[in-house]
Amino acid sequence: MKRMLFSLAAALVTLFFLAGIASAHVTVLPNETTQGSYEMFTVKVPSEKDAVSTTQIKIDIPSEVNISRFEPKPDWTYDIQRDAAGKIISVTWTAECEGLTSTEFALFNMQGKVAADATEIIWKAYQTYDDGSVVEWIGAQDTEKPASVTTVHPKPTDNGEDNDQSAQAEDEEESATGSSIEEDAQTTSLSGMPLFVSIAALIIALLALILSFRRRS
């Protein structure tokens, strides 16, 4: 019984230890965004090694996003790399201080536009410690050192076209209604004409009768 309890306790300790390691990887937020949107991306860098500090973090900029601005951070400098077309393809932040100890983390902000056809953004990160060691966060999600992933949702359907079609349909309906009213008015006018003619004929007949009596008198 004691062995069983000891084994269970050891398993729980190992589980919590591994969970702590898994949660300490470099991540890029937000986890979700929208196609064609302008977004601020935040790189969260925890330092997980004891006795050494994180002094540099490099992020590869995928083709699915066009990063254009970086927020200055005290005690850190940044360098950007561009391709032949001038697009920023990576950024490297370097500490001018002692860096991040095992109990610290830092946030690095950058701004850019998500591609209109993007479905996900995979952020590959390279974390350098002051002892020269480098941890590469570039693996799949189920690996020990996964790259951070931002899911990209389709852009919401623009209702402008639907509204235009609705407006056009309303105009056509209103036009049809107006035409119907006009036709009804014309019909009413025409149907009333015999009455007017009869009244006019009656008046003329009365006038003729009156004139006839006067002549006889």
C-alpha cells in the first residue's frame, strides 16, 4: 500500500513538473485573429532555466502576416531582417541588461496586417540564454518544444452587396406599387368620365329648355 501511494505521489509530481515545463514555452498572442485584420501581436517570453538568464529572443515572421511596427522596450534593443522585397521576415530582441531570470517573463509587442488568405500563423521562436544555449520553439503542437500558432478565421461576409440587392428589390417593388396606383387612378378617372358627360349633357339640355321657354314667351 505504501509503495502504491509513493508511486502515485511520484507520478503526480512528475505530471506537475512536465506541465510547468509545457506552460513555460514562448507564445505569441492572440491565439485567434481574422483574415485581413490589423493586429497587435504580443510575444510572451518566460525564462525557465535555473542559474541562467534569457538574453535574446528571435521570432520568424511567417508569410501569412506583414509586420510593420515594434513597440520599444526599455533595456532591450531589436533588430529586424528583411527579404529582397523589403518584407520583414524576422525580429531579434537582445537584452542590454542581465536578461530574464527563471522567475521572470517579458512581453514584446509588434503590429501588422494578417494576409487575406491566411488560415493559421506559425511563429517559430529561438530563445538564447546567457550561457550560450539556444532553445528552439519550432516543433508541432504535440512536441516538447512547440511553435506558437495563431488560428486565422475567415473574414465576415460583407453585407454591403446584400443591402444593395435588398435596396434594389425595394426600389423595384416601390416602382411597381407606384405604377399600380397610377394605373388605378387612370382607371378610376376613365370609369368616371361617362358620369361627367351625362351631367354636362343634362345641363345643356336644361339650358336649351330654358332658352326655348324664353323664346316662346
